[in-house]
Amino acid sequence: MWKLWLIIAGLFFIGEIATVGFLIFWFGIGALIAMIVSLFTTNIIIQTTVFLISSTILIFATKPFVKKFADVKKTNTNVYSIIGKKALVIKTIDPIHSVGQIKLNGEVWTAESENNEIIEEGLEVEVLEIKGVKAIVKPVKVENKI
């Protein structure tokens, strides 16, 4: 029976390599522990119980440790950090000809207007969202001062 537990452990380790989480590894360790138990008893119920209990204990005992080192903080990437910012149209945004560019923070972005309107070069726009590689923008209304 120890050979079966060794094969199961190997399958769990291969599965761990194929996934991005750190969960299946502990089932592989549990299978190795069950393999050791199988050298002392032929009772499959005891072996399976040892496998389940040891795997569960290992998962919960190491969860804080793994979380500490694998904690990924979500941050806005360059793409999403520009939403809501103002930019300058450097090439007229024309939905009919599918052209238009804006400049924001020294970077040039391909742009489309929110309502398929033409926005002339030199106007200020606000970035509303990102669709693929294009910034969706709307013109910033200029208030007349009297």
C-alpha cells in the first residue's frame, strides 16, 4: 500500500507545480505521512484518516506563515492610475477615422472620445476609463470668466 501513497504524493506535488496556489503541496506531505503509517498497518481507514488529519493540520498551521510571505497588495498600475486625470489632446480625436492621441504624464496614449465626438488638438480632456490600449476621454468644460 505504501507504493499507492507514494504515487498519490507524487501526483499532488506535480499538481502543485502546475498551480499558482500553495495548497496542494500539503496534501502531498499528508500522503507521505500516510505512506509511513502504511508501513506499520494495513488498515486503509487508519491510513486515510492520518492522511486527512495531517493534511488539514498542515494547511491550517502554515496558513499564517504562507500568508505573511505571499501577501500580494493590490496597487493601481500605470494604466488604472490615470483614470480621472487631465490630459492634453496632441492629435485630434476623430472616431470616423479612428485616430486620436493624448499626452499625460509625459506618455502618449491612443484615445477615443466618450460620445464619439471629435475633440480638437490642444484641448484638455479627462480620462474616464481604459479599454484595451485606448483611453476613453471627455472634454473638460472651460468656464468663461467675465
